[in-house]
Amino acid sequence: MTEKTDRRKARTKQLLHEAFIELLKEKNSDAITVTDVSGRAGVNRGTFYLHYRDMPDMLQQLQDEVFQTIQKQAKQFNHQEAIACMDKNELYPAIVELFEEIARHAEFLRLMFGPQGDISYAGRFRKLMASTIYEKIRYIPPVTSSMPRDYFIAYISYANFGMLLHWIESGLSQTPKQMTRMMMQVMHYGPLVSLGLREAPGEKS
């Protein structure tokens, strides 16, 4: 009985989520009411209140769930494994899986990152990228460089977020594997080589 009840609750929440996302395409989240969501989902208001206190609570919970799911996947990134894959010109599975996870939530993220969305939510993802990169390289012995690490982290995190944002806004015009290859190429060779303006090290003219 409990398993059946849990499945029913999960299905109801999914219906509410889908209804809310559809409504976000039509109007700002501040203008969406409990009646709007429950009516679009085909449930009564009482059912809505079994899951959420109000609309801000629903939005916050949905934002947190999506963020935590992607954050968990992002933490699987290992710089040594990534470099080994780059050296062999192979796709790093953890990045492919990250893009696949993002793709599952692309419509919600597109709405949240858009002009009628939540700018602070986009900021959480930029900070996630920056903190993930920092945690992975903080223990690497420093080498001679004219660029302080905080500037490097800022550059990489904003550049990667820009690619991610464009991918979402383009309607996922590239596959997760294609996105992984492009991101790894930029990280390994830099933007000039990736764009074809310079040859990769070791290549002949």
C-alpha cells in the first residue's frame, strides 16, 4: 500500500510540475496561482497543498531539486580523468552524463534563465561551476603562470556557463556528446584553436 501511495504522490507532483512549467511559458511566476496550477494539472487545490505551502514554496522546491540533481552530477567530474580523455581525444563520460542530466531539465532551466526567470538562480549555476573547478584544482601544485587562479576560474566558469546557456536557448541544437566534445576541445586547446584560427600544438601546416 505504501509503495502504491508513494507512486501516486510522485505522479501527482510530476503533474503539478508539468502544469507549472507550461504556465511559465505563458506568464511570470509571480502571476501564477495555486488555482492555475491545480486546474492545469487536473487536481484540486487541496491536493496541491498536500505537497506545497504556496506557489513560492513550489518554485523554490522545484529549483532546489533541479539544482541538486545537476550539482550531484557535476561533482563526479575528476580533472585527472578528464585530462586523460582529452589526451586520447575521447569523450569524458562524466561530462556527457552532466549534459544529459541538464537536457532532462532543459525546459525549466530555459524559463528560469530567461528574461522572465530568476537571475539569482542562474547565479547559483555559475557559482556551482566556479566552486567545482576550484575544488578540483586547489590541491594541484602551482606552475609558472602569469594568470592568478581566481581569474582562470572566473574565465572558465563564465565561458562554460555561456556555452551551456546558449545550448539551452538554442533548443538543445547539439547532442550531449557533441557539447562534451566542444567543451573539452575549448578546455584542452583554448578558443583560438577550437575556432580554427590557430593550429593545435604539434600539428603541421
